[in-house]
Amino acid sequence: MKAEETERIGRMWFEEMWSKPDLHMAEDLIDPEYHPHWIQMERNGPDLVRFEIQSFRSIFSDIKFKVIELKGEKDKVWVWYKGQGTHDGNGWGFEPTHKKVEFEGAAILFFNSNGLVSDMWDSFCFYDILQDLGLVPPLGRLKDYLSDFKK
């Protein structure tokens, strides 16, 4: 694939498939065997990504992603993105706060020889999101809340 094509798909992944959401795109973008090792779910391929989108959007129904920067190569694309949404659904053991949250993340999408996303690495600071929502204390004060935690 050309770098421009991997960049186009990287932008579509966040700004269309996740943000609109357009769940039908998963069939055209994702390898049926897609299953990043860090995702602990019993699903694969497009079904896994559709489930992730639906799960995340059940907590942040209006979540939108904007690509800040990307860099494509023939078999991968690096994506720096910003997400924002309202915490209006139950999830992760917390009731909705109805607060807006904004966060940044970075992802690498890997492509197979057929031009489908075959793997992904994604990172954003989950703790910062929970802190912004007022659900956990600032990281520096976390020890005050874990006094009974056993090593």
C-alpha cells in the first residue's frame, strides 16, 4: 500500500468509523482475524471493533475523534488523535457524571498484504479520563485512598 492510503484509512478509522459511528466500515477495513493481544474479548475481526465502538459509545454516546497528526507507511500508520465526549452512560463501574471529557491518544494501525487492518496498538491515559470526570483522586493522592491495599 502507499503511505497516502494508510493515512486515509487511519483518518477514516477515527473520524468516521468511531465518530459517526459508521459500523459498516469495519467489514471493509479490518482483517477477519484481527485480535490485538491486549484486548481481552472473545471476538475477532470486524465484530470485535464494532463491539468496542458500541461499548465505548454506551458510556460516551457523543464521542468524537479528531486526527491531529498521522504518518503513514506501506504497512502501518501512526495516528495522534483527540477524543471528546460526554459521560452519559453506565460503565466501568460508575454511574454517569454527565461531564464532558477531552483526551489525547496515539495509535498504530498495522496492515496485512491485502490492505486490511490486522493489528493495532493504542494508548491513551484512562486514569486521566476518570480523574477529569471526578471519579478517582489525582494520581499523587491515590495512596491516601489505598491505605488498606496489600502488597
